Amino acid sequence: MANIISDETIEYVGILAKLELSDEEKEKAKSDMGRMLDYIDMLNQLDTSNVEPMSHVFPVNNVFREDVVVNGDDRENILKNAPEQKDGAFVVPKTFEE
């Protein structure tokens, strides 16, 4: 198939990627891009009509669980660790002045 990549295409890709490529790097990029496009062309020739589309190569399933409270309202024991408390809540230093 030999996809031919033009110098203008390489310049444009370099600008988009914000790369300053030397002449040698541009030639290497043209060769690499051509090989990538050839490979894509080869893949496009495959018959995938009997292949089920998928989003991942491994089976991925969401695992949902019931949202159940397991530790309950143990405020009294929790507040035992508080250096200072007021109205059933921790008292903390102010983070800003009003």
C-alpha cells in the first residue's frame, strides 16, 4: 500500500505537537507514520463481521452493593476522642475570620 506522507503533513503534525524536528527526524517520522498507516490499512482488510464489538479485552462488570450503614450512630464513643466538643460535634480552630 505504501502510504506516502508529505513534508507538509509532517510540518503540520510538528506544529500541532509543538515539536521542532530536524530534517533527519522528519524523515524518520514520515517513515514511521507511513508504516503505521500501512498497518491500519492491513487491519481494515480483516473480516470482522462476525466479531462482537467490545470496549475492553477483558470482561468488565460493575459490582454494585447495597448502601447499608454498618457502623451506625456511635457519636458518643467517637466524641470521646475529641479534645473539645460542643453540641455533639468536634470543636476545631477557625480557618478564617469573618
